[in-house]
Amino acid sequence: MQISNMTSKGQVTIPAELRRDLGLKPGDKVRFIKRGSKVSIEAVVEPPIDSIFGLLKAPRDRGISDVDAALAALATGSSKADSK
């Protein structure tokens, strides 16, 4: 068991051995889970941004001219742009 002191700002240091075991680096996120009178800390694993690239597909029949038309319609206050 390892012990860490809490600062006046509520900050605690995760001991180096635990950081290594969890693979934590500066800037990584952790999750606090309260179970009764105990608190657990888990590493938050976020998928890299490139893993979701292409998840949302744009309709193939739309292009930059459609975006330009929609922006122009918004600028003139029109309620709808040219739709296909």
C-alpha cells in the first residue's frame, strides 16, 4: 500500500510505481470511482483521433459548391439552400 498527501487544492500525487503500472504520462486522464467510503482511480483510455477518421461519411453527391450555396443562403437570411 502506498500513501500520498493531499494538498490544500485537493491534489494528490499518484506514486511513480502506480503511474508506471498504469502507463500514465503527464496530461493523461484518470477517472475517480466512489464505492461506499473508498475511491478507486482508473486510467481513462481515449482512442486516438485518427481512429475515428472517416466514421461519418458525407453524401457523395454533395461538394464544395453545395457548402458555398448553403453559406450564401445563410448570409442572405434564406430559410433553405438549394437541395438535391
